[in-house]
Amino acid sequence: MNDRRISRRAFSKLGLSAGVIPLLGGSTAWGQNPQEEHFFLQVIFGSGVDQSYMFDARPLAMTAAGKIQNYLGQEPDVWQAPSGQKTLASPLTRPLKHLAQDMTIINGVHMAQDFAGHGQNLNYLLSGNPFGGEWFGPYISQKSSSSLDFLQLGALPDTTLTNAGNSLDFDPKGAKALASTAHTASSLDTSPTLSEFILRRMELAGRGQGGFSQGSRLMHKGLSGQSQLVSYFSKINNFDDSDYDQSSSVYPAMNVINKYFRSGFTRSVIFAPEHNVDTHDAKSASTAPQLYSSIIEDIKGVLDFLKETPYDDQRSLLDVTTVCIASEFGRTMTQKSKSVDHTGTNHNPLGNSVIMAGKNVVTGQIIGQTDLQTLEEFHRVSGAHTQKDRHLLSVMGVPYDYVKGRSLVHAMPETYEPNHYIHFANIANSILNNFGIHSNKMWKKEVTSALPAPVIPGLFKS
Amino acid sequence: MKISKKLVSNVFVVSLLLGLSSCNNQAPLSSTTKAPHGNAIGGYKGYNAINADLNQRVFKNVDIIIFLQPSAPLQEIGPLSSLLGSFSGQGSGNKFTNGTPNATNMLLWNLLMTNLAKHIGEQCDHVRNKTTAYIGGQAIELQPIFKNILSFLCPMGKETNAPILDLSQTFWLQVMGYQASYDEYQAWLQYVSDNKEGLSGKDRVEAMMLSLLMNPYYLLEQ
């Protein structure tokens, strides 16, 4: 384990509260193979994060030239990753400096092709399809005998996940009530005859072909698995007031995530902290410094919590969890015909950023970048960029060489070809590959593509 | 004095009619509030729909979430209703969540309905004694027609078949309405008939209620 500090006191407190690791009858016992303990946390800051206030900033000279708004009004820092790669980062990211070794930043990520809507790009972020589909979190949970495919904390409006049936979508504040309520199920005293009758009716109703029958089958399956579920809840029936510590806004959710991961209840979580950065108007855009300070505080809260929370006497929760932090897209530099001193920002699916951290991630890197880094670059723009963004209001990820694993900064493709760039599909497939999920589940760069998008070399340990 | 079957039936019908006529605000029993979420998989109608339905057919102004954990404060368990199938979000982002049956929400529905059915059984004592039941300081009042049904059903001990089965039909129609198939009703009636011996009135009412409320025809959208 790295030289991060985990206090004995913290470990003892959590060790007592986590309870005994349950044996799952008939399946691999949780904890018997430490190498198997591998969780996935997808953190989504919805509504479109402006990466120029994060790890893809621009010099003030560009603001002075009217190319990009900068309501912070400060020159960006040079963020040098431990690997030596550099990017310009907003000074707002300074609270994350101590985590530079623990995360990898991926800039210039392309999102849904030809769609700029929140729902379309959230669907793409989760399923690889702008119209919705399967999220891969359930595949991860289903590799073990987790009871729940995934837990969702926070709202994701306009999304359509087709495999969300065995998930739980709730407010962390209700976690204590849920656990204590579920615990009372162990004392239910229904007569065997009545229980058999109820199950029998569900089974018979489930023999048809339609949606109602399918629902009945799911009811039957759900009711039949109650005893195992109650045992999971008994392992997390230990909430107290300190679990709702408001010193960090993400703490209640992270505490729930910790308990649900440790109990084996699920292996996948979507956490969507509530922020609204959809700053189309100048007034809201001008509050960017406050908005992004808050987001960065949440990112810090998530990663610090994972890093400082022991999983066992040798590993932290971060050591056993792969983390992906993203928004559904980035934002434009400015709006057409607006002064940068008084402009909002629109959606930009061509220049998103993603932060990866945790288990198996090769951390301390910066992968990919966007174009239009300097004023000079506005005079030599690729045909591909003007094809997508004629007025040069957006930054766009530059082409990427998947063989050599590096950005092709000077490449100037004449036309836009999706395979030239890093898309979120590449990141998703890298995650899937990391979890040993079969290639037939992998995403395509476009829905109509024949082949899966290639994994990003060097993002994960092989 | 022997009480003839005919007298009992006549008294019952008159009482039922009197009960019906006193319920000016009774909604039609042939349908229930349907959650218009158009679930492709037969998902739950949702908490609000079931709550509204039970408040037409059984209760008067009761938020049935209290039955999830009767000993807990309402403000603590109230938010758990979102886990039983509910709409969340605003405007175009409004969507129906937690509506597909899985182990977790089935656990919660089972808990809620089991405690609710148990309470209905306990209402037998209150109907007989003309007292009011309370949960956490809240009075739990029943719709007059449902209370009327219980007033006849609860005292039924080892009586003849006919009154219990007649009453069972009325009970079924009052709670389930016409949501389920006739075969489903027949199966339930058979269960009630086969298992009425040796049960007290309140235990029988509890079993009738739970077996009905946990039926897919009651909980799922069709």
C-alpha cells in the first residue's frame, strides 16, 4: 500500500460498524479472494461542466482577444502531472493538488456524435447510445452475487437506462430509514400457507408473455430472495448521526456508498451530486468561480473520502474502487456575437474531460488534449474542426494515436472521422476491459460502427 | 332464536345499501388510479397510485407509508415512498423511478402490505368496540363501506360457508375492484374457503387482505 495515512481509530470505527463479512451460500464468499474486491463508482456532474474552469483552461490573452470568457479573471496554472505531462488548469483546481498522484485527467473527450442535448449525452455517457441503453454497472455487479445491480444517488433527468430494473435510486438521507425498515422484515411472521399462496399467484401470473407477466416474474423473484436481502441490510443497519456530517456535502452519499460496497450489496454506484452549471446566460455564467469551487470541493470530498477510508488493514476504499468522474459534455468558450465579458456558454460535446482514479488506473497522467490552446492556433484550424464548429466557439479534442498512446497535436485532418479521436466509448471500453467484461458488451464509437472502440493504452494497468 | 340464512343475507344487503348511500364521495370501484408511466415491463403502478386507491377503498386520509414501519416517525420513513415507484424530477426531466420490481422494493412492498393487513385485522376489535385505531398518534379511520364489511366479516367464526363466501366476494370487490381476472378471484376465494377453519376473524381478515394486496393484479400496472 502507498504511504497514505489511515488512522487506526478510523479503521476500528469502520471495522466495527461494517459487521461480519457475509458468507453467500453456494457462491464465492466475499472476502475469501481479496483480488476479487473491485467496485465501480461513476460520479456525474450533470448539466455540462466548463472544463476551462477545471483542467483545460486557457490563457488570459485569449480572453483579452475576445475568444473565451473567464469570469475568474486569473491566469491559469500549469498543472504538471507526476508523469511529466502538462495542461493548463484553473486556479480553482488547487484544492486537488494533493491528489495529482491519485488521478489521471483525460482531456479532449468527444461525446455523442451530432447530438448536443443533455439527455442525449447523458445517455451516451452511461450507455454509449444517445437514445439510451444498458449501463455497464450491472455487468460489474452481476459478476459477483451482489443483490443489487447498482445504486443511484442523485437525479439523472432525461436518461433511459434499459437495465435499471434491479437498482435503487434514492436520497442518501433516507439510507438510515431504509436499513432500519428493511431490518424489521426479519421479524415478519406470515403463515407458510399464505406465503405459498402469494408466491403461487405471482408465479402463475408470470407465465404469460407480456409486460405484466414479466413484472409478475420479477415480483416472484424479488419476493423469493428476501432472506438474503435482509442479511445484507443487517450488515448496514448501523447508521448514526455522524453519518450525516455536513462538513462535506458529499459525505452522506459517500458514507452510504461505503456501507453498500462493504456489505456486498452492490458493486456499482452512480453518484450525481446536485449542481447546475448549465450557464447559457451571462448572469449565471458569471457565477462560474463559485459554481466550480463547489464542484471541485465535491471532487476533493469524494477522492479524499475514498483515500482515507480503510477497506481493510492494508487497503483503502480507493484501492478497491475504480472511479470515473465526468460530465455529459463541456461548454463553449463563448457565444456567437457576444462579448466575452457578458456571455453565457453553450453545450460542447467535442471537448469534454474525464477524471479517472482508483483500482488499476495508471494514475498521475494527463491523456489527450483539446485544440485552440493559443491565439495562434485560431489561424490554423483543422477542416475537421470547422466541419463541426464553423464559428470556432468550442475547443475540440485533437486526434489520438491508439497505437502509440499519444495525442497528435499537429494533425490537421480535413474531415471529421470519429475513429481519429478519444470518445467516451474508448474510456468506457477501457473500464469494461479492466473489469473483465466481455467484448460483446463493449461500446462502438458510433451506434452504426462495426467494431468496438479501442481501449486507451496505458490508462489501466495490464 | 335461530337466525335464518335468509335473514342474515337480507340484513347484510340492507346494511350494505345503507352504507353505500351514505358515501356520497365514494369513487367508482370499477377502476383504480393508474400511473401513466407506460412501463414497457409491467412495473408497479407506483406508491401514489396505490395510496390513492387504498384511500378510496379502505382508508380515510391515511398516508399508507406509515405501515412501512409503524413505530418510526413519519418524517423518517415518508421519503421511502420514492422507492416504491414514483415520479421524480421536474418538467421534461420528470421520470418514473424504482418502478420495476426487484428484491429491494419487493421487500418494502411486502413489509408495508403485511403491516397494513395486520392493522386491518386489528381493526376488527375497533369496529366491534366502536373505538378508533391510532398509529403514532394519528387516527386511522376506515371508509364507512369498508368498515361495514368488516363489521360482518370479523365476527364470523365457524359459520356456514355461504355468508363468509358472500362477504368475501364483497371484500374482494371493495379492495380489488375489477382489476383482476375472474380466475384470479376464484383462486383467492378457494384459498379463503380452504383456510377459514381455526382462524379467528381478525386473522382471517388479515390473510384475506394480504393475499389480495400482494397480488400482481393489485400492485402492477396492466
